[in-house]
Amino acid sequence: MLPIRLARFGIRSVAANCKRINIGSLSQVAREFSSDERPQFPGSRSQWTEKLEFIRPDLYDGIPVYRVMDRKGKVIDPSQDPQLSQEMVTKMYKCMTQLNTMDRILYESQRQGRISFYMTNYGEEGTHIGSAAALDPKDLIFGQYREAGTLMWRGFTLDQFMNQCYGNVDDGGKGKQMPVHYGSKELNFVTISSPLGTQMPQAVGAAYAYKRSQNGLCVMCYFGEGTSSEGDAHAALNFSATLDCPVIFFCRNNGYAISTPSKEQYRGDGIAGRGPAYGMLTIRVDGNDVFAVYNATLKARQVAISEMRPVLIEAMTYRIGHHSTSDDSTAYRSVDEVRYWDERDHPISRLRNYMLSKGWWGDAQEKEWKEDCKRQVMTAFARAEKKLKPNWKEIFTDVYHEMPSHIREQMKQMEEHVQKYAEHYPLKNFTKD
Amino acid sequence: MALRTFIKRNLILNNKCPLRISQRLSHFTFVPDTVSASEGETQRMNLFQAINNSLDIALTQDPTAVIFGEDVAFGGVFRCTVGLQEKHGKSRVFNTPLCEQGIAGFGIGAATAGATAIAEIQFADYILPAFDQICNEAAKYRYRSGGIYDCGSLTIRAPCSAVGHGAVYHSQSPEAFFAHCPGLKVVVPRGPIKAKGLLLSCIRDKNPCLFFEPKILYRSAVEQVPVKEYTMPLSKADILVEGDDITLVGWGTQVHVLREVCQLAKDQLNVSCELIDLVTILPWDKETIAQSVKKTGRLLIAHEAPLTSGFGAEIAASIQHECFLNLEAPIERVTGFDTPFPHMFEPFYMPDKWRCFEAVKKLVNY
């Protein structure tokens, strides 16, 4: 085959144009090519077939869902029980329940007009706490918007959460963003932004920088199944694999992107089905099983760092709450469906049953913790509500590292205007100079 | 007969083809900058060599600096990164998959995590998929986090502007899109000496910077460039020719067009023009332009990008506000038309010296 084609063009003219190949090596290459065992295309690594056969996308059952506990919280295969200490498991439980309590209070506060917006995490507490507990606190987290539990696990205080939601003078974000757009430098949690999926290629770049700095850390990137449809998601998965980045992609597949159910979001085997296509180690887990999430994340982290490669985890779960305070999900799903997940497959109750079976928890502790938790949340809430907002001139800060003259000029003009029309601006709510 | 012989005999050598690509006249003459002897040893470099030199310095001095994008490993389609992978290693100069939004996002993340990230977008025409990452993310990273996170160590370079035959998708000048985005810096060099210093300034600047390199200057712009390391200030316009009658403002390739306009005005109209290279589009040096217009009373702005909402519109609006009583004539803008950039009609599309000269006459005779 190939030798004949070379003869037609004239081996000499081809060789003359290929500065790097001499005639001797060209005939050697021709011998190897003609052995015909595998396709030689540079982009190929597979075998030949003479059967005209299209691969059916439903050819196989889908990547299985890894679990440790059944829906009632009973460990199925004892070898998979991570054997975490009572202290650790209790901390996990308290973190999930505190998150749940904070969600209830802040959702209600939006309804009462105290904060402008809120997003709850109902039903997904297991994905947050299970994964965060398996990371190093210095691993950099890039989130989407429904991962508050990871911040809570790391130690973001109730005051810090509420200050951000109220946008008050103690908000780390200086009142610049809507509620739930948390960020923390100390806790290595990159500030949330509203555009979906943008965090994904950023997480890859950060992981590359971590790899170069040899700091022994990885990057954790959370996103939803809806977000995985964004172009940035494809970019991120491809870059992470081709550039060998220590990043864990953690997809919270909670069944809905606002009102769009997952069957309208993708037609293939979810998000996990895409991992192998990108050349990536992949697993699908029961997101409502804290131990499954923990085990998978722990292993993913070990692989990402020791082998310098990305890992994809698709955590199957269910969004029990509305998308946000701007959504009423009864418009697109039945109350019965929601009730099923709340009552029959909830990460908090499954973990509680595990703790009960170990004798680590009881009704008395539950009652005491519930009251304590509620009190903590309510007092933080009251504190946050009372605080003033930041000085309105924060509008002009942090656009650039240094304030350029044109922004300074605009600030000055507004200062003069506010002085003249002071009674028309809500100055009493804002910190003075 | 062989294909090559056919082409040789019938298309190239018989000169029957009316407009050989290589024969088309450039719409400008590059005028090199010079530096004083106190800048030390210089070396003859064209624009891509000066950029290459600047990148080399950045990588040598900053161990966290990395360069990435499509085809940068072998040297880049415009040779700006030649030799850098060999010198600094594969982990520091590397190809990414073909995806501008990925390149920009990756760069933002690397910068956030402490690396100096120097991204290349192969043509400014293809920067638009990265628009969300650049404007919604990079530009707002510091602001929205209350200053605790930023991607200031990100620089994105892209070849821009007309090249003679680039047509719709290899000729664009997208600076105006990004000028509208607070948080970014946008810089356009006019030649090798400026480019080397400005690029190093952008790389070291603590804000995300876009560096648009006029691709027609890559080979045709040759200067004696100082070999030492140096930076040039951002947001500072350069007065290249002093004059009293008209202020001419441009950037990139257009600066050289306007130089010829200065000469034409002097020779044919006895009009003295003050030529200003804006250099930085955002934040732009309003003071220098305003000061000049207060002196001359007449302003001509020229750019290749289309007229409506081109950056000339911002300059015109600001200057008429600053210098209203000083103006002797309405501000003139000579720009690309409000059309996509055409292929065969490039000589008619460009804001060439004749269209600029005509605008000068209008300003003078108002």
C-alpha cells in the first residue's frame, strides 16, 4: 500500500520536501506501516473492525452508583465503612443539621423581606460534608452556589454566613454580591460567582499552578448537572486531562436545574458517562450517603495528587428545596416526589440511624442539639441584622488593585451629589466615613 | 504535469494576476522609534522578536510564570514564543486544547492560585468565546470578592488588526468591547520597543491585562530595541509629534498612518499636527489628550475598528465634555465602516491617510 503510493509521487521528491527524513529511514517506515495490525492515525489508539456497527448509547446499564449504607443508614459491606471516629461522625452530623437549620432561618428571612435572596441546600448536605471532610483544609475549593456545607465544615461561622447574606459592614465581600455568594481566603474557598460553570476551567488552572508549586494539594471543583452542559465544563474536563491537573470534579446531580429535569439536560449516561471519554478516572456515588461520598473523595484526592491527574465524581442526590427564593417548584414537580426524598432517602436521617446503631446518639442529645443549634443560628441572625451596611463609597473600591483617576473622579462627583441630595439616599443604613 | 509546475507556469510568474498578494501596497509606512544611548546596548528586533524577548525575561525572572495557548509550544503561528519551551521547559510553555474559553478560564485560575499566567489567543477575532471569562470573571474577580481573591497576574495576548488579506476573521480590532469592562486593562503597542516594555508592564501589573499586538507589524516593524530589561508605563499616552493646530489620536498600526498624515498636512496645508499614541485603551490617559485639545482646539481620532461605539466614541464624548469651549470644530473620527471587515475591499475599508487627510481639511476649514 504505502510503498506503492510513495513510488507514484516519486520517493525522491517526497523525501526532498521532508527535511527530517532520509531515504534509508523512509523505507524502514514503509516496512513497519505495511504490517497493518492497528490503525496508524495519530489520533487513534484502537483496533480495526470490518463490521459496520454503530455503538448504541444505551448499550450498557450506566455506570453503577457506589454506596456504603442502604437508605436506612445500615452499612451493607462492612469493609467499606470508613470507620470514622465518633467525634468525626458527630461533627459531620452536627454540621449537616446546623446547615439545615441555618437554611430554614435564612429562607424565612428572605420571605420576610430581611434579606434579598437565598438558596437552600436541603437534601444535599451529604454531598457537602462527606466531600469536605475528605479534603485537606488547604485544598482550594471552587464552588457553584449550593455548597455552603463545605464552608461550614471548614469553619465559616454563622456570623460570616449571615454577614454576607445581609451584605453588612462585616461582610467579607464588602456588600458587593447577592446572598450566598460566599468566599473565604483563610478557608481556601474561592468567592462564588453567578455565571455557571466558569469556575470549572479556573479550577483546572489553579490545579496546574498547584502542581507546579509542588505544594502537595489538590483543587476541588463543585458543579451541578445543569452546569455540566455549559461549554466551560467541556473545556475544563478536556484541559484537566490533557494537562495532567490534580483536580477533583464533583458533580452534584440533584435531578433539577431550576425547573429542567435531568432527562431534559442530557441524553447520555449522566455526567459520569463523559469522564472516560475525556480520558479521566470516574466514579458515580450515592450523594445521600455521607460515607460513600467521603470514601470516593478521599480516594480521588489520593489519586489526583499522587498520579497528577483529574478525577470525576458524580454524586447522585435530590434537590429537596426550591431552586432559590425566586422559585416555587410546585410549578413543575409533585409534592409527593419531594416528600419521598425528604422522608425516605435523606443524608441526615441515614447518618443519624448509623449513629443510633452505634449508640453514639439518642433522643435526648437530638433534642438538646436541636435547641442549641437553633439558638446559635438565631443569635447570629439577630447580630447580623442589626449591623449597618458598608460605606457606600465601597462601590468604587477593588475595581483595580489601585484606584485609577477616572474612578476616583466619579466617586468625587457622587460624593458631591450625595451631599446635595442627602435626604433622598438611605444614608442612615450605611456606615459613615 | 506536477501541481507545483502548473502553479508556477500559469499563476505566479506570468504576472497576469493583477494583484499578487505580495505586491499589494501597505497602507502605511512604519516609522521606528529610537532610544537614547543611555538605554545601553540595543539589538535589531522586529515586533515578534521583541515580544519573544519580553516573554523570555518574564519567564527568567518569575519562576511562577507560564505561557500557554494554541500552538505556543513550537513557537506560535506568529513566532512570538519561538525557543521558549526549549529554554524554560514543557511545564512552563505548553499547548492547550483548542478552546479560547478554556484558555481564559485556565489562565484566571492559575493566576488566582499564585502563578503568573500569560495566555495567548491565536487571533483577536477568536477572543469572543472567552468574553464571559474575561469580562464576567477576570475583570470582576477582585471587586466581587471584596478584594480577597484576584487574578491580577493574568495577561492575555492576541494578534489584532488588519494585515492586508485577513478579511472578516483575521483582521479585527476588538479593543472597544473590552474598554467597556471595568477591571480590565487594554494595551496596544505601536512597535517593538514599546511592545517589549508594555508587555512586561502588563505581565507585572496587578490587574488582568489584554495586550493586542497589531499583526501586520510583527515582521514589518523593526527597531533597535534595548536588550536590557525595562518596562513602560501603562495609561500614559505618548506625544510623538508636537503641533499647534490639530490633535491626532490613534493606537497600534494607525499611529504610523497618522504620522504620514502629519507630514501631508504640513506639506500641503501648512498645518501643524500633534500626534498622540494613546497606548493604553483602558484606563485611558484623558489628561494628555485634553491638554492637547485645549491647545489645538481640533481633534481627529482614527481607528480600524468600526465607527459606532468604537473607542473613538468614548474619546469624542469625554473630550467634548472636557474641552467644549476650546473646540473650534466638531471632533472627527476616521474609522472602519459599520460593516464586518471585508476581504477584497480592504484598501477601501481602512482609515487610510487620504481619508484622514480629508478629515484634517474639514477640521481646518470648519
